[in-house]
Amino acid sequence: MKKVVYIFAVSILLYGCPPKLNDQAEYVPVTATIDLVNVTDDKVAVEIDPGRFSEESTTFYIPKTVPGTYSTDNYGQYIENFKALDYDGNALQVTKLDENSWQIDNARQLDKITYKVNDTYDTETEKKEPVFSPAGMNIDAGKNFVLNLHGFVGYFEKLNTHSYKLIINSPKDLKGSTTLTRSQSLVNETFDTDIYVANRYFEIIDNPILYASPDIASFKINDIEVTLSVYSPNKVYTAESIKGDMEKMMRAQKAYLGDINSTKKYNILLYLSTLEQTDAQGFGALEHHTSTTVVLPEAMPRANLVQAMVDVVSHEFFHIVTPLTVHSEEIHNFNYNNPKMSEHLWMYEGVTEYFANIFQIKQELIDDNDFYQRIMSKINGAKAYDDHMSFTEMSKNILKDPYKDNYANVYEKGALIGMCIDLIMLEQSNGERGILDLMKDLSQKYGKDKPFEDEKIIDQIVSLTYPEVGEFFEKHVIGNTPIPYDDFLNKVGLAFETKEVESGYFLNGQDPFINVNQGNGDIFFRAEVPLNSFLVKLGVKGNDIIRSINGMNYKLDNIRDMVGTSFAWNPGDEINMVLIRDGEEITLKGNITKPMVSVSSIVPVEGASAASLKLRNAWMKR
Ligand SMILES: [Zn+2]
């Protein structure tokens, strides 16, 4: 065991003396220190030492947005107690320019800044547009820290391309899991210190760290070392218990991708939420070059959790192809505080999501019907969004209204755009080339350090493929004509089949027509699924909040009674439903009718042509 002096004391000693020439900001790394040991009021203390400035004034930024989230999150709103200190420890004048930036006038006098960071997980239910949990911060003293570092560490004007040194002091029983380069680990009397290094600010935020009681498993896929770190608060899951499923999935993924990526290490950081009011509510994951942060509910049954991990982690890993390798200048020179968006979310998210589905059928992780159901659910899912909105225009303006509410369509229609391009390419090449080949070509032409020009890439793609691909882009991606999915399915001998089937009054099998506002317990009708015939006839609309039914008030705490009571309803009975619509109370009266829903599915066409069967094989089989 080796003891060292408390790291804060060292820095005080160092800068107690007059500044030396070689500590100028141009020559020294920005040093950030995060204290996970002395946590007070659920806040973590951070200190940033940029070295000595020669400019009169400087501005410090915490990101407004980060790559991959496509939303304005203003991480600066979680910063408190911001102080700029001179070399004698006196506070300097600071002007807060906006939610995410602080101007320091006497920059030459500036020794360091200090501030406290709040977490995002415990206030998600209070915010209208909360930070997506996999991009958020969690501070649970002594137990767990989710360090999405863009929420903890900022950057000084002009210094975001400088190297960083990140010092993290942590309780002895917590270990950090990350792909950030660790240069040193120090063992002290009462806490541990990890020292990480990064070549530029981007590397800091591209490598989140999970500090928790270690639960880690690793495996190798060819030459990629994969590490899985799990935080399961009630120890429901362990890294070891899901390692096998992850290994099988990633092996299939690598087999599908071939030699397209060159990552040597990959970390999966899995945070499982208790679903309590003060815990994470945003489930899914965020991609990084060599890792992903995944957030899921701990209460998920094993089979569902594993399938969710397969879908989510494969999606994140496919992001290595795009946007992490193939991306535009907007993404490459990402401006965290004044972001310019790219037109090509159909590629970054859509093609990625398509890959996460097509590889599962091609590598036989799922069967044909399962695959058809997935396509069907994307076609249905896309109906909740504006089908007449140009996808490139939406993408370019994704941070603004009315585009931002259509963001989630990148996972539905975006994936279907990927499917259509795949089918056109396969058809034109006689089954020889598909969208994976296109992405391989693009990743050779461009790359991690060679972005494409946003407005030129579609022409490039057309020149690498077929005029039919260009027509598709013109009409359905740049243009606003809805995609005729049946025409595309027809190419491979598939068709839609629709049946009317009976549903429950509030549930359609596993899929409810209602949802609950976790914040206030209100029950409301979902807008993103078609309601059953009974609800439609009665006049119910998506987003209507239920006040009472037949005189009985309902909220989350008696939702079971509401659903239970409906089992005894009979067609013809009278019903009286009081709802809140757009803030106004309305009463719907009528009779109960048999609830029916139309169920569409994708089915193979009897007697499909040999050519279409051949194309289907080229599309879905190895
Ligand atoms: Zn994604």
C-alpha cells in the first residue's frame, strides 16, 4: 500500500507560490478534479484548473447539448455555487451569460474555478423535458455515480482542443468502469484516486464512467475486448448473469459487420433503475466510440431485459459505423453550446436501428415471423408522427418545433428508410449488394477523422449505388411523400394482412391503451397507439386524462380497480366518462360496445414469384 498526500492539499501548495511560466494555459492540460468522497446534499464538488491565461477574459462552458442526444438539455442548469478564484484564493468577478456559460473578466488572475454539480436522475419526474437518463448524471453518495462527464466537467473558450487531466477521488469500495485512459491509480488512507487523461475535451465526454461496487464481466469477440459493468441496486442482475447473452449477440453482430470496425475495446455500462420517483425513468442507451451507457428498469423480467439489452446494445454498437465513423462536418466539429444539426438522422439513427434488426434475422437470433412483426411495429410506430415531414428538413431542425416532437420517428420511419434503401440496392444488384455494402464504402471514403459535407452526401451515395436510390431520396427522404411500404414488401413476396380482433377496454393484450403520468399519478389515454372501437365511438382521444368513470375517480393508486371493473362491463350498459382534454373538463356519455382493434401483420404471399423469393433470401438470410 502506498500513501499519498491529499490531492487538494498538493494543488494548494503548488499554486500558493507565484505562477511559473510553464503553467500557462497553452502548455498545461486542463486539470479537473471531481470529489466523490465528500458529497453533500446530493451534490458533487468539482474544481477546474486551466493553467494561467494570457487573455484579459475567458468564458467557461458546460454543454447545452452533446452528440447523440439531438436535444437541448442545458447541462449548466445543474451547476451551482460557481466560483472563480485568483491565486490568493479570492473570488473573481463572474458574469453568467446564459444557463451554460460564465464569463470571467480578470482571466490573467484566474487560478481555478469551483462549482457543485446536481444530478439529473432524482428530478426527472419534475421536468417537462428531462435529460434522457443514459445521458444524465446520478449521484448516490457511497453507492453509485453515473458520470456522464459533460454534466460534471466543462471547457474554457479556445481550450476545448487542449488535453485534459481528470482526477477523481472516490470511496474505497467503489470502482470506476470506463474506456477513458487511466494513467494512474492511487490508494490513500480513506479514499482512492484515479487519474485519467484525455487528448481533448471531446474524449472526456465520449467516455462516461460508472463508479459503483464492482460487478464486472468481460469477454473477447475476435480482437475486441468487451467489458460489461452492471449496477443493480437490489442485486437482481449481475454482469456474469447477462454476459453469455451479450457475448452471443455481439459475436453475431461482428459476423454480420465483417471487418468494418476497428475498435479494440468496448464497455457496456448498465445502470438498472428502481423506478422510484427519484431514480432514472428514461430507458435506453447513448452511444460513444468505445462504450455505451444503458439504463433499464431493474424490475424487468430476465427474458425482457435480455431482449432489451440485445436490441439496445446492438444499436449502440452499430453506431460505430455511423455516426461515429461516417458523419458530417456538423457532427465532427460539434459545437456543444451552439450546435448545428446535420440533415442525415435517417442514416445516424435510422440505418443504425435498421442494422440492429436486420442482423438479428440474418444471424438467426430471431425467426422470420419475429422479424416481420418488428417491421410491422415500426410501420405502426411511424403513424404517431408526421408522415408528410421531410426527413432531412426535420433532421436539420431537430432541436426546434415542430420538428423535435418527431424525433423518435428516427427509430421507426428512419429504420424503414434504411430497409427501403437495402431493398432497392438488392433488387438493382441482383441480390449482391445491400445497405451494409454502401456503409462499408462510405466508411472507406470517409472516417472517424474525415467527415463528409452534409449537403453533398446524398449525391455521393447515388453515385456509389443506383439512380433508383436517388429517386427514393428525392421523393421520400428529402421530399415529403409517404413511403408506400406495400410496394417494397411486394418486391420480396410479402404483403399486409389486416384482421379485426376483440381487445380489452383498457388493454390490448400486453399493450395498454392507457398510461400513467409518474409525476402526478394521472391516468391518460396514449396518443401513439390507435384506440379500440369502443373508445373511439365514445369520443375518447389520445392524451385525454381520466378523471372519473361512472362516478368513480381514478388515479394511479386505484388503476387496478378501474381495469378490474371493466372486465364486468357488458355491451349496451351505459357509461359516463369525465376527462380532461387540453386542460378543460369534458363528459362523454354513451353505451358500452364491444372493443375491437384492427391488427395488421406482414405475411408471405402465397405463390410469390421465384424472383421475389430469391430477393427475400438475399435480404434476410446469411
Ligand atoms: Zn442511436
